[in-house]
Amino acid sequence: MSGWSLTWKGRSPPDGWVDGSPIRPDLLGKAAIADVRAARIRVGAGERRLDDLYDVVPLENTGEDAFLRVDGSARYLGLGRGMERGVLEVIGDGGEHVGAGLRGGEIRVTGSAGEGAGAEMESGLLRIAGSAGAGLGGPVPGKTRGMRGGEIFVGGSAGTEAGLALRRGLIAIAGDAGPLAGHWMRAGTILVGSGKLSQPGLGLRRGTIIALGGAAVPPGYARNGPVHPVWLRLVARRLRGAHFDAMAQRLAQGNAFESWSGDLLSLGRGEILIPA
Amino acid sequence: MILHGTEIADTYAEAFRMRFTRVIVTARDAAWTATAAQEFTGYATSIIGCDAEAGVESRLSAEESPDGRPACSTLLFGFSAEALGKALANRAGQCLMTCATTSVFDGLPEAEERLPLGKHLRFFGDGFQQSKIVGARRYWRVPVMDGEFLVEDTVGVAKGVAGGNVILEGVTQDAALDAATRAVEAIARLPGVITPFPGGVVRSGSKVGSRYKALRASTNDAYCPSIRGRVARSELHPDASCAYEIVIDGVDEASISAAMRAAALAAAGPGIPRISAGNYGGKLGKFLFHLHEVLR
């Protein structure tokens, strides 16, 4: 039940982008201190030892099987990429593509995340206390398939195209989301807490967009009328925790939602739910 | 052994290995939940003549309920996973999907062996059904006339024990039935067990076989007061004029033992000269529950 704390040497990150993909509790959490210190990490065009960048301090009684606490930075790329288990706690910002390809375990970001957070995630939990940039849970550049499973919780807002090409899983955003949420979504669930969604669900094949702040429903949708979906109560149970209690309460009360089926210009088996 | 003035016979209950599943039923309110659970577990007293043995295990609190609505936990027992799966799908389709506002959840999510539930029932949606994965669990949303029938894709199945029992012998029918009622109420407070017969009480206890070839079981004549003088050997206590059996199915041996103990403790007292148990000479069942041991 131990782990490591990685704090920036000199209290500031280096110049240039830092490849965060080796920063994984499943790789480093149980490693010997010499191995952790000697681990290689790419910075800009070069490669450095981990202890060139960080002060490595052991942590006791973390309560987790594999645990890593790391100082944050907006200059990370792919922090925790492909992680399979354990807990990665990021004190500050998570940078671009934090949690991309996550396969298990939990990443907690106390600050905000840049573009592509949770891109192509397969399982596990990505929790961002602040806001997230564009393409949350979407595909990595050049690919067509977004997140395939797991859960993303964003305490603040999300940028454009949240849940782009989402295939499975839950994305919950406590604040608002930019235009084109759920664009080309295949399945899964996107929940947006506030703000009127602009152009949500364009090309939506299956899946659900829940717009608690309302939505400008695109023309490819047909109105079903008011519904009381019981399954939202199950989603509410997943939401308990910081930033989401009020949202969970709204889902758990069994209130009516206006249901819209669409996008009928695509497969048309998805839906947008808006509080009635 | 004497308990509260009641003789505890030096005998044992003989029980069998069965497969079981736990199905959680929720609905808009407690009344509809009870209705659904009652229908789902109806006509499920004995595997001798029913497709399953079933009963309500407990009512769940809002925190325990998967969707926060009033919920009942039910247990369904069958001789094999295959037979259980068939009974489950039929019963859920006819008694739960049809019942107003119900949803159905897996009560054994950790079990490796799975039975299809929503996986089969979803086809009622005629192509309009939708699957939804919440956490790691898959649900089906089947459109129905009051909204959606939400049902979990699969439910777990595990090894359980069926056929635990006690036989309560009363001086009068009233005394025996009152004791049986107390026993069933005591068992109802325990987790992991059901009493599948009407009101938890069996009046037509059976023995294996019959003089009629078509029947697998027939009346337990040794405990029938009205033919005490005709049978070769009556098992009734000389002071008894009535007997009721409480049959108990449970998730494991410990739960059966606890239930038999609770039943005997609740039932023993004035008007109950003896508490006994039913067995087949130890030749048929894998599990033997000695009354003196469960009460020790």
C-alpha cells in the first residue's frame, strides 16, 4: 500500500513538452526507488532520467495497490496513457491527452486538462476537477473511434466535440460543453450539467446525450415527448462525489425529460434528453 | 433436548445441492414491488411439481436498491443452471416485464456463471430496444406501454442448498400454525434464505414415491393425524394432533443452519410438544442438518 510522489525539481516543469506516458502507477508504483529514478522520460526532442525532472519521494499507507502522485503541468502529453491499474493523482493540470487509452485504474486531475483527455479510453475512471479541452473522450488524431468504455467526470466545462465518435462509456460534465457534443457518437452516454448545448448529437447513431441545461436540438431529431427513464437513476448512482451531487439528485428524482430520437440522418437510434 | 418445554427430536433435515440466482425487483412503490415479487415467485413451492423453487429473500432499503426505488430481493432455485435459466426467463418475461413500472437487476454480480435475462427478453422490443452500460454492467431498455422495462443483461448463478426443514408438531392446529407463523417470521429476518411454500408453511409434507407409479412423491403419512391409527408407524408425538413443515432453501449451509435454528427457537414453547425434521434416511441428500447441532 505504498507509492511515489513526483514533484518538479525547482518547483516548475521543464521547458518543452513532457511525454507523460511513462508516468503510470502500474509501471512505477511498485518499482524499486532506483528503477523509478532511472526511468526514462521524453522532454521535447530529448530523453531524461525521471529524477532529472522530479524529486522522487516514497509514500506510505496510500491505501492503493499502486499509487503515483505527480505534479501537474499544461505541457504534458499523454499523462498516464494506456494505464491498466492503480491510481494516478495529478496535482495541477493534466496537459493534453491525459488518460488517453486508459485501460483500468483511476486518474485524478486536480486542475484542468487540455485537448483529447481520455481519448480512446477503454476502461477505468478519469476524474478532472477543472475543465477539459476539445475532443474529450474522442479519437486520437487520425483515428475514427472514440472512447470505448470507462467513465470520465469533469467538474468544470468541456470544449468542442465532447464525446466525439464515442462508442461506449459515460462522460459526465458538471458545467457546460462546447458545440458539437456527441458528434458522430456510436453509443454511450454524455451528460452535461449546464448551458444550452449547441448542435449536439449531429450524426448520432446510438447512445444518449442528456442536456440538463437544455439543447438546441438539430433538425434530424423527432420528438417523443416526456419520459421518466429509470436507468438515469443508475447513472445518478455513478455520479456521487465532488461537483456531481446536485446533478445526481436531479437524475435520481425520476423527473420527466423531453425525449428526442435521432439523428435520423444517421442510424437514428440515439436520443437527446432535456428536462421537461 | 428440551427447548422452552418442547422436545427437540434427535434427528436431522436432509438437503440437496441446487443452483440459485438472486433477482432484485424494483418498482414505483412498495405495493407494486411486492406485487411483482409475489407474481415472480408464485407457483414455485417445490421442484417436484414446479419449474423452480422461489421466494422473497428480503426487502431492500433505498440505499441497497439498485435504482433507489422500493426493492425486493428474490431467490430462485433449480436443479441445474440450464433449468434455472429457462424458469427465470419465463417468469421474468411473464411476471416482471408485464408488471407496471418494474425494473430487474442482478443480485449476484460477482458470480462467474451467468444466466441470460435481458439478453433474451430484449427481443420483445422488436428492434426498438436499446442497451446501456452503466459502470461495468449492461442493461436493456425495452420500450413498453408505461415507458421502459429496464432489465439487466445477465444474472449470476451460484451453488445453493435446498430442502432444509423443521417439522412443528402441535397439540392443536391453532397452536401448530401459530408456531409455524412465528418460525417463518423469524426466518424472514435472516439473509440468504427463503421459505418457498404458501406463507412459508407446508401442510402437505411429502415422502418419496407412491403406490401410484405416476407419482414421484406422496403424502407424508407418518405425520398425518387423521390416519394415525392406519399407518404402520406414526411419527407424530402422542400429544400432537397437527404438524406443519417449514421448508428452507438457502445460499449456503450456514444460512440453512441459521434459519433452522431461528425457526426452532421461535416455534418452541407451549402447545408444541415436539420439533422434528424430515429426511430420507440420509441416502438422497448431500447435506444433513442435525437439529441438536444447529441448536447447540
